[in-house]
Amino acid sequence: MKQATAVRVWAVTALGAAMAVASAGRLQAQANDPFVGIWKLNVAKSKFDPGPAPKRSIAMFTTLGDRMKVVSDSTTAAGVLAHWEYTAGHDGKEYPMTGSPDADTVSLKRINPSTVESTYKKGGKVTLVNTRTVAPDGKTMTVTVKGTNAQGQKVSNVLVYEKG
């Protein structure tokens, strides 16, 4: 009896330790991802072709396991609120995107630890390709956007976000 109880106590202790190590690993991975956080668009440093620029834009990046959740809220030049979001892995697979007039799916590919390429598709057709890079100091993220928007206009934007 005593031996069976000791084995159970050891098993529960080992399981608890394994779960703690796994949780710490996830937290460390999130802490090391330079994209995680809240980013505010610096409209003055950004370039929009075609314009006009939005009045404001905020993007929030969080990790959910091995996936990245991105939520964007902005106010257009006309004062209209816009919201889109997705949760996707960096595995090149397509994931659903909601709220964007330009895309219904997104696929992510990590180029290196500080650069990710996002391919947006609408109805199975590539619309926009974004390349986002976080500066070495972790305070600035630059997003280049190329492609065609929902209005059929060619897009060539450079967005500068600041962490805050």
C-alpha cells in the first residue's frame, strides 16, 4: 500500500513539474517574440499609395499556443471605425480572417525572428502581401504592403508602427 501511494505522489509531482516547465516555455516564447504587444501607427512617418491615410490605427499581437492572434482597430480618413482580426500559425497554411474588405484568409511565413510575411487572399485570390519587420531595438515595426485592395486599386504602402 505504502509503495503504491508513494508512486502516485511521485507521478502527480512529476506531472505538475512537467506542466510548469511547459508553461514556462510558452511564456518564454511569447516574451521573446518581438511582435507581441500593442502597436500604434505613426501616420506622419508612414506612406500611403493610394491614400488617404487613416486617422489612427492600433494593432495588438498576442500568442495563443503556437499561433499569433492579430487584432487591428482603426479610424479611416472619413471617420469610419474599422476592425479586423485573425489567429494563424507561421506554417504557410491559410487561416480565416474576419472584418477585412481585402481578405477572408491569411497565411503567415516567418522569414527570421523579426520578419514575417503575411499573404492575404479574398475568394482564393491573392490580394495583398505584407512584410512586417521589427527593428533591433524592438520599438518600431515597419510593414510594407503590396498588391490590390478591395476597390481594385494598386497598393504600395509603408506603415510605421511604434510599440506602446
